Amino acid sequence: MAHRWRSFVLIPAFIAICSILGGIYGPALPGVSAASGEDEIKRSIKTFASLYDVVERNFSDKINPDTAIYNGAIPGMLRTLDPHSSFFDPREFQLLREDQKGAYYGVGMWVAGRGGKTVVIMPFTGSPAYKAGIRPGDIILEVDDKSTEGLNTNEVADLLKGPKGTPVQVKIGRQGNTEPLVFNVIRDEIPRKSVSEAFFLRDGIAYLGIEQFNENTSREVEDAIEQLGEKNIKGLVLDLRQNPGGLLNEGVAVAGRFLRKGQTVVKHRGRSSPEKPYVARRGNSGLDYPIVVVVDRFSASAAEIVAGALQDHDRAWILGDNTFGKGLVQTVYPLSENTGLALTTARYYTPSGRLIQRDYANKSFFDYYYRKDLDAKNPLDVKMTDSGRTVYGGGGIAPDEKFTDAQLSNFQRQVGRRQAFFNFTAKYFGTRSTNLPKNWAPDQDVLNEFHKYLLDEGVEFTEAEFAENHDWIRRQLQREMYITAFGIDASRHFAIETDPVVLRAMDSMPKAQQLLESAKRILAQRNSAGGNDD
């Protein structure tokens, strides 16, 4: 359950980022050029202008042209094409660029709306907000004397952002304090690291988690492996769960890091572009340690490129659930007034030639993103890995070994919906010091206090349910309370080490080793018989 702590905001963020692959930038969008069908285009534009004129003159309320065009007409047109072609207004386009650059300027904390208030979910370790002492659960009351009452989360976040080195005053409401707390914070560059964690789990088995693919991802991966000492790695767990993708070139670079130099990572082709292969430019320098790649239904786009390339070349054992199934490539066109267009211009294919894009015809975007057909595949798109294993297109990357977290019980779902661990932690530290000893874990007194908190909040459960979930409650409390006491990095580290999926990945390392040896043997036999491999 290492990743469930942020699941309450996963879907909106996933859809926003997954809406583009973002690896290709085009020039400023040109005007309509003369071509066959020009008369039809002119007639359609004239019809639209006439319709807009009728609406503008006769609708019951005054029409805002920007809302009608940018939020209505343009998105409506793009929805008729595919689920990933998108229009970005100035704010959305700026956020897109921040995601891709992997940095922005501000105070460095994650905020969300709760009960009509803007609440601090967590300050990022080492950020100005973290150093100032702002905590999870704090309510943002004012920013530079401007009340946040009635503002949405985006508006509050924009107030907190600003040029590097500029001051911002944040007034906070905190449980246990009768008066607001005032923090004077100096804005700084806030890196959005795409490599969340890199450390040794045990016995030379390393863990590397990638949250998305931005402009710095391949460099971050290289730095992480260098710090680990690659010669010390006997096996690698590469975690791509909930990774919505990002930049195509960065996905290619990361996959190529673990393949042989010259091997194909991915190919793409479109109506106006010939097939273009992307290959491993550097290669793995002969370091063929076994790799287990962990994926889930929210692994998409560039994450699927990495998983698909390593699977097709029999370089890694894929563990988890079927990935999202996004095989469309978007070109991002900057437009006027700081807006942008992400337009699907090609499809990408894994090294074996399979198209992993799921079918989106005759279904709503809701059904497309919140799909239930997790095991969908195209029986007509059958390909082989380098060693001859069968793989399919049409439904994302199917894992070599299916494994997911156990389903939450009714008690666990109820506690999760109430954000009980988060809220209890904010209350617990409201009147207590956050200085906990190293390797601290909740004792029976903390568990008893949490039990009382659930009763006070009206959470319905039996004593038997509480007792049955004793270990689960203890782990979730420890993970949540580590964020306040030690920072999000320490919390993630703990969550990863106790994650059932990561533990299974370590147990599956011999399968990855066996796959490597089997593939090498088959390819050697094939080459000795006069064949070759890509």
C-alpha cells in the first residue's frame, strides 16, 4: 500500500498529465493553409460564426467569449479526435511547462481543498515551507494579508508562487493553537524530482522509483545509480506505478540505460511523418543484473515505453497489473497569448511492433479513464519478444506476473475515506513536539488514542475489526506521522520497505534472472544459426 497515501488526488492529476506524452514540440501553430477541402473548412467556420452570433445575441446571460471559445468550442472539437489531444489555457500551459522542466518558484508544499479550506498536505523536504516549520494539516488563512476565504486551491497556490528570493507571509491555523501562526518565507526554486527514491532494500537489491518523466529524469536516474554504486547492484526493482508518463525522449533514455547499445526502444509513425525509431544510445555497458519492473493501471505513456522496451527485449520481468494503454504521441504547439495545443500526431509501437493503445471508440472519456477492462488486448496484434515469448497490443503492457495489493476491507475503506490518519496526525502534533526518536513506531498509547479519535469522529467499527487491523493501523500511522516528524522522504522510505508489491518484486528477482539467462541462450543459438536480433 505504499502508493495509496496519495490516491485521493491521483485521478485528476493522472488525467491532466496523461493527456499528453509531451515529448515533441512543434513550431507556433500556422494558419489554415490552402489544401483540398478548403471550401469545406470555410463553410464550417462560417457556420460556427453564425451559430456563435445567435448564441451571443440571444442567450439569457451575457456570454464570455474566452469561456465560450477556449473552454467550450476548442475542447469540444478536440474531444471528437481522441482522449489525449488537449488545449491548455495560460495557467494550464504554465503548469505543463513546470512539470516538464521539473522545477518552479515558490515555497514548496502540497496543498488541497478540505471542507472549504486550503489545507497543507505536506511540505517538501528541504523546501522553504519545510524549513519554516509549516506542517501537514495546517490551514492556510492568509497569504500576504489576502484572505483565502472563497479561493480555490489553484488560486491559493498561485499566491504562494513567485520569483526566487521574494518574501511571502503565510498565516496558518493549527489545531491546538488558539491564535493563528505567522510564517515569513522566502521563495526559492522548488525541484520536482522525478526519481522519488533510490536505495538498497537488502542483499544488493536496489530500489528505484520514477514518478514521471520530465526534462531531468534520465540525469536523475544516472545520478541515483551512481550514488548507489552500480557494481554493487545484484538486482533492481524499478517502480513505475502511478507514473503517468511525460517526455518521450526521457523515457527512451531511461529504457536505453538498461538495454544494449543500438537496441530499439520504441518507434512512432503518423499520417504526416515517416516511421522513426529510437534506439539505446549508451547502453548498459554490459551490466546485465536482473530487473523487476513494477507497474499498475496508472502507469502510462513514457512509463509504458520503458516497460514495453524492457519486456520486448526480455531485459526485465514485469510485475503488477496491466498498464493504462496509451500509445498516442502528442506534438505540443505553443499558441498565442501563452496558450498551447497538444495534438495527437503519431502512434508509437514497442520494439516488437505492437500498438498498446486501448480502444477509445464508442465510449465516453469517463469510461476510457476509469476503465474496468483491465485485461483488454487485441487478439489480432500478436507479437513476440526477442526470445519468442508472446505479447499482445491493444491493452497496455500486460505483466509477466500479475500481483496487486489485497483489497481494502470495509473498515479500511471507511478510515481512508475519512482521512483519519492524516487528521489524527495533525491533531496529535498540534500540542506535541515533532521531535521523535529515530526508528520511532506508534506504541499502544498512540493506538489507544487513535481508537478514541475514531469513536469521537463517529467512525463505526467493532472492537474485533480494530483488533484485526492492528498491524495495518500501526503501519499507516507510522507512515503518516513520519511525514510530520521526519519529512516525506523518510515516510516514503518506510512505506516502500513494507509495501507488499515491493516485497513480491524482491521475491521475483530469480524469475528476472532466469529470464535473462534464457533469453541470452536462445539469442546465442539463433545467432549461431545465422540469425540476428534488434
